[in-house]
Amino acid sequence: GGGKDGKDGTVDGGRMALSGDGEGGSGKGSSSSEDDGIPFACHLSRRPFENPIVTTCGHYFNEKDMMDRIRTAGTGCPICQKDTHGVMNYPTKLVAKKRRLVGRDGTWEEYFEMSKVG
């Protein structure tokens, strides 16, 4: 007899999907394993961050782009339309993510490039 009991491997659901497999996918299901919701670029300009800020509702933009947006379209968030009242905060989480990916001396351009690898 073989001593095989029903436990085949204890690695259940430990999927570490660190590859950018969301290429053009329509975001079905909750497979947001590594997606912390922190973007690699400004939502408004689609360019690397320069002076990033975070809105009260937790969305990230270049300060300049957000200023232009407020001047033309008002203080509503470009992503979720919540009124930001023009409040822009220091993006602690974004800066921490950048530092984690490209190091203390990494640039926003380098951080932006990270979104293309994988």
C-alpha cells in the first residue's frame, strides 16, 4: 500500500501574479492580486508623474494637470466626479510605491517605465 492521504500540496490560492496580464482586459472578476489601485501615470495627461498629488477621494494626478482641470471643469474629480473642493494632498502611498520599485533616487520616468515591463 501507498501512504497517500488526501492532502495534495498546501499551496492553496497563493497565486502571486506579478505579471501585467491585464492587457486590454475588461476587468472581470476580482483578480486584483497586486493591483493596489495606485497608477503609474497621471490619469489626465497619461504621462509620467512630475508633481503628483492625491485627491481627497484617493485619485492621483499631476498637480499641474489637476490645476488646469479645476480651472476649466471645476473641482470635481476627473475619475469619480466627487467634489475635491480643490484639495490636493501629498501622495504618500504613491511615493512609497515608487521608492519600492525604483529606489530612493528613482525618477518618475523610471517608475512610469515599470508599468511596461512584465
